[in-house]
Amino acid sequence: MPANQTTYPQMMREAGYYCTNNSKTHYNVEFDPRTIWDDCSGAAHWANRPAGKPFLAVFNCMLTHKRCIFERQRGTVVPDDVTLPAHLPDCEALRTDLASYYNRILPVPGLPGRSLVDANAPSRSYAFSGRDRMDERYDLTRTLRSERYRYIRNYKPHRPWGQHYLYPWNANGYQAYETLALASQLTQAQARFWSAKPHEELYDMAADPDSLTNLADLPEYAQRLNDMRKALVEAMLVMRDGGFIPEGLSRSEMEICSDLAAYPLEDVIATAGRACGAEVASPENFIEGLSSPLAVLRYWNAVGLLVLAIRGTVLPEHVERIFTAETEVAIRIVLAEAIGQGGKPGPMIAWLTDMTAPHIHPRLRLQAITALTHLPHDPDISRPAIEVASLDSDEFVRNAATYLLALMDKRYSLEDKLFRYDLFLKQMRGHSGIGPQTFPELSPLRTAGSGIVTSGQPHSIAGRLSLQARTLTLSTKRSSRR
């Protein structure tokens, strides 16, 4: 995190508040979360504050964290009660996973709270959401949902939805799903998860709640597609979406995002749209963009070449000279995969293997391992370096390398759980949320007029906001990690 950036717990502490977090800390930035809280642990609690001191307390409820389905949770819901959506195969493992999840949800009591949104605020036409890196797997998806329709834009269509990443593959349902995919025992709708994505999707959620029929290419939906496409771009511009900035550039993502000259977002979105779209078939359109002085624009033009190469387009010879001249490693990694996909993998595999070395920025190492995963595997070149990376202190480098090593050794088995809990717990920074936690008793909390009181003592505004938001921000925080 850039030195000039601060966090809200630091600001609250400077204002005299006792700030605690219990206890998950997957913030997706590189810093030690223990430095911003008075207490960040499974025992963190506002009750431990000095007498009379105002407080900010965050509690992360782990009852329904994804790991809750790794072991069967018995209860009132049994697997036969579960109806799976049509895009999932109807198998015992998936029904058991969902039954376990429902059994974790049912005992959770309703939490008192009050909306912070003005009751007179205008309603929104769309809800916006997205998907970025998931642990060790890169993706970039943005979506709008109206009352009836969902529009999705996939900016990494060359990567499948079902990219293997170690943590969720602890679930029996994922393993069973992939087993059926490898055995070609899925319907077309069920098999989509394991294939490359369309660059645009449009679904009528009233008529097609399981999102099976993509309407994006149908002429009768062209106007709605265009309207939602424009609305999505507008939403990204309004929030100044930083997701198009690759990790590991010579300047941090936050620095680039705040620099209007370095990150002309409208141009970036248009370039990324051309890169992921099927309507562009000429490499020269992207090669010209690789001469841009702006790293983010060069990156997305490189992605365009990679998408074309994966689809079978032959790239011109001078792309190799552009690769050699490029100064940003993140862009060179994309170009290396594109050149390797075009029929010259050997030299690119060697260079990418060098980029997995421990002294390289961890996110660049992760990108290099990702490229090696999607190129032909050459253990003679890569295996020693990937074996070293499979024991790395960076969780995501380690996970990606562990999977690639299993593929290289031809020993990948769905019966083997590759995720290393021992190394995860040993090498994590901050607190994972795994382990004993102390939660607040809700019974002493009561609403009094426009404020919230606990044990008879009124809170200051920050305490009231936290309580109103979700009873001391009791939440199930979600991030791109899990």
C-alpha cells in the first residue's frame, strides 16, 4: 500500500477511538493488518478498551465461510432436499455441499440493525458487481443487473470460469464436478464452466433464472444489450474502476489509478473491450497500441494479441522484437504467452521460468506461473524453479506452483487435496479468521431513539454507525480472495 495512503482504523485511532478487528484480514493490499488496529485477533473485543473510550469494533462471522462445506454439516436440511440449478450436475457431492451450507445458515439469528440509506433516496436502475483475481487465479468480469436482465462483460474470455485454485478445491463438490467434466459426462450447459467465456453475456432472469441462454447475439436484444453496455461503462467511469491495472507494474495500482494522465479510464475500457471482443481479427490493431507511452494501454493491447493467438491467429515476427524492447515485466509476460501460443514456446517458457525466481515481485511471479500453466509444459526447463516456488512463503505463488508441479509430474489427482493448511497458517500475516473467536453478546444491545446504547453508555457517532450498519459491523466480509 502506498505510503501516502491511510486506512479508516488509523483515522479513527487518531481521533481517539479504540479499534478492534475480530479477525479476518484479507484486505488484498500488501501490509501487516496488525499495525492498524489496537487489537486484531480472535479475542479482539470492544470490552477490552480503556474505560470510557469510544470504540470501533469489527466482527467477521466465519460460520458461513466457504470452508464450512469442506466437512459435512448435518442438520435439518439433507442432500435430497436440495435442488441444484441447471448449470450444475445433479450429483450427491454438490447436493451435500449445499445442504451443509444451508445447515450453517439456519442457526444464525437475525441481527438488529437499521439502514443507513435515506428512505427518500432515488431507486437505482442497476446493481453493479464484478470479479477480479481469486486467490491465485486472474480474471476480470464486470456485470450489471436490472430488475429483469443481467449483462456481463468478460475481459479475460480466454480463461475459463473454472480455473483451478487450491482453496475451494477442498470441497467435495468441486472435485466431483471436475471429475464429471474430465469424463465428458456433463451436458452442454454444465460443461460451460470449464471452457473459455464469451466476451459478452445477456440473460433474461425472469424467463431464465439459471442463466442458460445467452441473448447477447440475438438481434431482437441488440438495443437492450447496447443500453446495458453503455450503463456498465458509465458505472465504471463514475467509480473510477481500477481493476484494469495489472498487478506488478513499476508504479502501484493505487498510484496509477489516481493519476488521470497515466490512467485515462475511458480509453482503457475501450481498449480492453477490443481486446476481449471477437470482432477484431487483425494483430496490427493491437501492435500499434503497444507503442503507447502508457503501460496500462500497452498491457491491454498485449492481452488482445494473446486472445488472438489462443484463437489460432498467427502473430507477425516483429512481436518478438516488441517483447524484447518492452520495459514492464507484466506486459512482457502477456506477450511471452502470446508468442508461445503462436508456436514458439521454448524460449518463452525459459524466460517465464526465470520470472518465477524468488527475487521477482510476487504478483509477477504469479503471472509467469499462470502463463506457464497455459503453455505446453516443459519440465526439463521449468520443473526445478516451480518446485522451489511450490514451497514459497507467498500463498498464491505457492498454490499456483503446486498445481502446475502436479500437472508437470502427471500426478494431478482429484483425490489429493493440494492446499497446504500448515504453510498457510504458518506464513500468513495478520489473522485468517480460522480458529477460536470471541463474539459480542447481542442481548445487552438495544436501540434508544436515534442512537445505540450498550450497558447504559451512549456511543459516539462512529459507534452508532457501526451498530446500525450491522451490529458493530458484524459481517461476512467478502473479497476477491475467498
